[in-house]
Amino acid sequence: MFVPSVRCPSCGYTNDCDFRFCQRCGYSRKTVRVRQPGSADINLDEIDTRLNQLWNFDQATSYSKQKDSLQKELENFLLGLPGKPSLAVVSPRDLCRFLVFKDRGGKTQVHRNGCAFLGQRGTHSCGCPVRLSYKTVDSYIGKLRSIFHAIGRDGEWDRRLSLGNPAADKSVKDYLRLITAEQLQARITPKQATPFFVDKLTQLSFHLDQKLASEDLSPTQRFIVARDQAYFKCVFFSGDRPGDLGRVKVPEILRFPNDDGFLFNHVWGKTLRDGDENVFGIRRNPQLAICPIKGIEQYMVVARDLKIDLTTGYLFRPTNPQGGIVDSPFSSATAEARLKSYLKEMRADDGETLHGFRSGCAITLAFTGADLSEIMDHVGWTRRHTALYYLQLAKVLNPSGASGRLAATDLTEVINPWQDVNQLKRFISAFPVNHSDKRNLST
């Protein structure tokens, strides 16, 4: 088929009319767009650059990195199956096999009925199998649904036509349901984070103050210790998610009148993705050792001595492998490692994690008499169920709680006055409840 030819303006070699590079000398052809009357002035290079910038921003999130890692692991697993199915034709059965394959990296030991270690945490030498936690499997299934959604396999799974999202099939949901029942019957429940209370925060603050007073620290090490002590105090008193607090920027912070504290306004975080805000404040504490405002001010002084401008950009900044201080988010994984190292230096590691700061703050607020709604607003919980889950410890330890009242009250004196049915009905009629509740109570 005849194709018109065009000579290269550099070497004269004859190329196809739509050539971009000369086949002989590699000359890059310069295209000139003739604008038609009334047409828009379009810069495709600028538009494509903007689109690539957005795609790269999405791929830089931790969730995207975890999803990409899981996708590569799934593709390697599929290469070992008969027929070597690709992601375009993988079935729900293959996904269930992949989840069983992932049990190799599990840390949850599922004890058999009659095992002496039934209900105990950790790994023992009883020979019982070690599996993935059912919460971890649930997370993997969510990522698998997102992977297939990204490649166009979306919607409910149709077994007759083998179309749709295979991770949304009933068999995958049944797999999660069955392993959940298996682990719950083996007395395996999610481990709640060990709360980090004020006494441990005080010990940690004294330890970090001693390190700051040491003359053996390099300028970068002094910055790290000052940053850590300010960060840990703010995590406790704010009740904020450690990862969200590490991403806070200075323009999101306002000072209270009379320099009494700081007001934080979060607009982006783990659960803030649609324009919602999380506003909370931290004030000066009379106990200077644990005061978060004093900790931030001390951190600012150390940064100023190193000629680091903290008036813009991220408040808590990490260091790079070369020892430089970079203006980027302070990850919760780095903060978790720093906390563990300090607790081991203090010989006071009781299993606390960064997440325990949040529950410790909420429980401390509960002991001070704060209402549940007030605690939820400060910590940033939107669901009552989540708040009650983390406050179970406070409910048990509170001496004025339900268990304490039942133990300290003579129940016979409570029951005996209501032997008279008419007196009980008069009591019910005086209650400020709706009519249906009154009928139920009367019955």
C-alpha cells in the first residue's frame, strides 16, 4: 500500500509522511499545529503533564503502595497455578487459594480444641497451625476488590459468565466468614492497644529531657530528640491519629488568646478525604514536664539554633539517610520505632504502641468526667461504637460504674419496694419515656 514520503531536513533520507524521528540520523521532527479559526488554544503537553502529576500523587499514598505490592504477589502466585491465569481471567477460587497461600506469613496461632494453650496469645510449641488474622484477611480482600476494580473487572461476580469482580463473589465472603468463626471459637479476638497513661508519659518526658541535657548529642540528634518529645506529648493530649499528626502543617495551627495553647484544624487524614474537618485544641498544662505547648516551644528553639525554618511547611520533620532534615511528613512507622527504642532504653517497655496514646487520652478524659460526645469530638471519632470499644477499660475500672454499683448496693432493698404492682405502675407513668416504652415496662 502506497505511503507518501517526506525527506528529512537534516540528512535528506526519505521517511514516511508521519515520521517522528529520522530512521537514518535520528532527527526529531518538529510539528507545527495550525490553529483553525474559532478553535481553542490547547497545550496538550501541559495537560498531559498535569494528568501525570495527579496519577503520581495517587500512587504515592501508602495504601497504593500496599495494593501494588499485593498485586505483584498475586501475579507471581498465579504463575504457579495450572494454566498460569492472568488477572483478566482469575476466578474467585484462585483468590481463595491465594489467601490460603498467604497464611505462610501469618502470626496468629489457631489452637485446636483441647490444646493447653487455647485462648493464649503468642506462638507456642504445641504444633497448632499459624494463620493470618481474620482482620488481616478482611483487609486483603478489600485491596483485591480495589485491584480488580482498577483493571475494569467491576460489579457483582456472575458465575455463569465469569464476569465481574472475583473478589466480590460469595465464596470469598464465605472464606472470610469461616476463618472468622474458626478463630473466634479458638478464643482469638483482636488485641486492643495497651493504653499509654500520664505516668508513663511523665517517665518518657524525663528520659528525653535527660537526653537533651547531654552534651554528647550531635546537632541532628538533638533535633530528633526535641522533635520526638514534642510529638509524643502532642499525640497524647490531642488524641489525634499519630499518622495524621505527623502530616500537620504549620498553617493549620492557630494560637489561643494569651498564648494559652494551639488550635489544630485537620482537613486531610486517614478518615478525612471528602472535605470534612477535625478541629481540636491543646492547652498549656501546669505539669511542665508533660506540657505539650512547652514541648513544641523547646522543639522550635532547637530548630532555630540549627537555622531550620518551621514557620512554613510540616511541623514535625523527618531526617534522610544522610542526616539532613527534610520538609516532608513524619511517618507513624518512624515515630513507632523511636518510641520502642526509648522504652527499651528506659527498660519500661510493656507493649505500648503509638495507638495506645489515643486510647490513653480517651480513658483519661473519661476518668475526669467528660461526656462521651465531648470525648468523641476531641479525639475525632464519628461512631459511638468505636468510642465505646476503646473506652471499655475505663468502664471496667471506674468504681462508680455499673459493676461497682451492683457490688455496693443491697439488691433486696431495691427489689422489695416494688412488690406493690400499683406503686410500680405509678413509678413507670412518671418516667419521661414514650408510650410504647411505658407499655413494655408495664408488661
